[in-house]
Amino acid sequence: MEKCDSRTRAYKNGKTFDQCRDIAKTLSSELELKINQDGQVGWDFILESAAHDELVYKLTLKYLRQDGYDIGDWKRPRVAKTIA
């Protein structure tokens, strides 16, 4: 019986999930600098930065939220510094 190995499944442009995760971590680090400088960035800017790759985009938002940023919602589609 043949089984699919989820670790090697190709996503957009033939990238594996691990590759997408690494790209998203790098992108979130770069975006943190821009957010700290400008105060916020829009979801559309993040999507463009992720080259319209939905998985990288969603993972980037996840990592920004884990790092303590406010990722907004459908009414406020932006990522901003959390006010402590």
C-alpha cells in the first residue's frame, strides 16, 4: 500500500513545507524591522512580500503573532506593534 509522506509534499513552486516554513521565518524577521520602524504594515504588503504564496503568507502571520505582534482582523487588515 502506498502512503503519502507529508514531509515531502510539494507546495507552490515545488517547495516543501519545511522550505515554506524557513522562508516565512526569514520574512517575519525582516517584517519585524519594518513594523518597528513604521509602526505597522498591511496584510497586502505581507502577501506581496510572500510572492503571493498563501502558505508562506499564513505562516508569516503566525510567526509574527507568536513574536507578540497584533496581526489584526478582517476589519483592521494590518500587523502592528502590541502596546504593552
